[in-house]
Amino acid sequence: MNGTPQPPHDAPSATAANEAIRHFVAGRTSWTPEELAELDRLRAAWRAAVRAEVVRAA
């Protein structure tokens, strides 16, 4: 094991995670603390998906 955390096997692809972010932010002009927390969660899922895809490609 290389020590790098791996996303769960059911984690979304980077494309799907990016689409989830786009959908979530579409049309928003203000943000509640809860919405910002959800945006942070979605961004973390996207970053994990990108890392996983880069590792698989390497």
C-alpha cells in the first residue's frame, strides 16, 4: 500500500463530481454556512476523483 488515501470504489468520476458542483452553484447569489459546507464537501469529492483518475492513468 502506498499510503495515499483512495476514494471509495463508488466515488463519482471527476466529470460527475464537477457536474455536481456546477449544478449546486448554478444561479446562486448568496450562500448560507450550510451551503458553503456542502460546496466544500463537493469540492473535496472532486479533488479525490481527480487524484484517483491521475493515479489510474499513471
